[in-house]
Amino acid sequence: MPYSAIASMGHRCGKVPVQFVIEDADWAIRWVGEGIRDGLPACARGKLETTCTPHRLTHQIAHFGSQYMWVDWAPHISKTNHTIASFFHGKPEDGPAVEKHIDLFLKQEPQLSRIVVSAGAVGERLKAWGVAAAKISHIPIGTDVNLFVPPSLQQRDAARNQLGFSPEAIVIGSFQKDGVGWGEGLQPKLIKGPDLFLDVVEDLSSDYPIEVLLSGPARGYVKNGLESKGIPYRHMYPSTRKGLVDLYHALDIYLMTSREEGGPMALIESMSAGIPVVSTRAGMAVDLLQDGVNGFLTGLEDVDGLADGVRKALALGEEKRTSIAAKARAGVQACDWKVVARRHWEEVYKPLLNESA
């Protein structure tokens, strides 16, 4: 029976064949599930839904939006389902809790039909841990390249004026969640490098009129650090993805100081919006950025290298800056949700539907 017939049969039974398991929080895992759902090609439209209650699923494909969700839900899922997990990041060196989680994930890995990774290095890591290469699909996190677009000079000025930045300010952006939990975030999530971020902007503030634009939840650690160093900042958390566009338009640089990453979304949003990215060699930055060509890359925990990358970006002439922005935007077209969703359908979901025939 072809996959289309299976999908139709699922609809007659009141079931959508593919369920993407998200969490309640309005953050990356939810956005990935919704991006794949909304970006599916016409032949697959309506055949994927998002859910927060996977324990009710039977005879379906259940794609868990993170490896942590999969580990939590695995004992409670019907074995009639094909199960998939996205594994974004994590290695034993990240701490005892992460090491324990990875051990448990690897014990439960035989139950999974597929594992999706967004960064090539994470796929290589899984293979080194004994996961079969045939089980791993390397598909990037997506973005809407038609939403995150480079600003005109008028749009840039309007965005900066609306946010209250001084005309001479060098505005550095950081839109990643880097605090533990969903509260104020006073305890740093060190794999995201918030301590490194503070060190870099403090270094730069001796030479430039640095101001910082933050977004995302749980940013208390960084906010307190900026206040203690006397560095002006704004913290805005728009309720929609569209609301983020003006924040990117106000930036001079996006600074990513992570020690470990799966994406992040802010990397590809910045590239799509034509904002120069200065990043550590973490997550998708390794796959997408070429140092000095379409962004700036440096080693992990390299504060001097990150600060030097920002200085190089700020010293660019208009022609070179335009070239880097254009190459970054061209390179990130492969991360458009329509491309990413089609790849999930063709490379992951459709083969599993055919296996069910």
C-alpha cells in the first residue's frame, strides 16, 4: 500500500499520520514543529499535527521535538508507533546531568526509528557513540527567509529609534535563552556562554559605544552582568516571530558565544536578515559560516577571538559588508521552512509510512 493510501486511511480513522511532539513553552521546540507543519509541500499538507499529549498516540509516527522529551515519554508510548527524536546538542563533558541523560537516551535509542540532528557535528557524535549512520538524518533547523529580510536604511533607523538606541551606538544582539528554567534566569546556562558574552562586550566597550539588545526568556544573569559593567541594554521579548524582525533590523552585529548548540534559530535568522554574525564554532555555525566570507568564526571559549571578530566586522567597508551579508543570506536559503519541511517529509516521514505498508 503506498504512503498516500496509509495517510488517507489515517484520516478516515480520525488520525493524522504524523504527530510532532512539542512542549507547552513558546520557544524553539514548538516553533520547529509548527515550522515543519506549515512548510510541508502540497502533497503532505494536513498530514502532520503538533501535540503535547503523545501518550494517546497509536499506529502513528511520533516525532519528539527534543531528545529530553523523548527520554521522558519513552516508557509511556505505544509501541505501535514509529518514533523519531530530534537530538539538538549535548555531550558528557557538559556535566553529570547531561551525561546521565545521554546514557539513558542511548539505552532507549533502539526503540527509535530515526534521529534528526540539526548540526553535522552532533550526527558525527552520535555515530561515535554507536548509533547507526542509517538512522541519523541531518536536517537544519528552519527559518522564514521571506520574513527575516535585510532592512533598508530607513527601516534600520526606524527600528533603532523605536527601541531608543543612540545614533552613534554599536548595537550587539543576543536573542538566545541562556538562563536556567523559565523564570528570571539568574542562574546561567553555561553551555550557552552568557559569561563569555559579558566578557566580550566588556572588552569591546573600551573601544566602542556598545549597547546591547536582548530577546528571549530567562535573561536575568546577562542583564545583571550588563548593569554591573555599566553597559546599556534593552530587553524585548515579542510575542510573535514577526515581532522579532524589527529587533534584528536594529542590530550592527549578532554575537553568539555558545559552548554547545543545536542551532540556534537566531544564527539563521541573523544570516537571513543580513546581520553579520560573530560566533564560536558551535552548532549550525560550523555548517553554515565561513570565517571572513559570510560571517566570523572562532574557537570555543575564545573571548579574544570573539572580540577580534566583532572588530573585524565593524571595520568592514560598505562593499565588503554588503558582500558578506549577501553570501550569508544566499547560504541560509537551504534553511527556509519550505525546504526543511520537505526534507523531513521526503527523508524521514515518507519512508516510515512506506515501511508501515
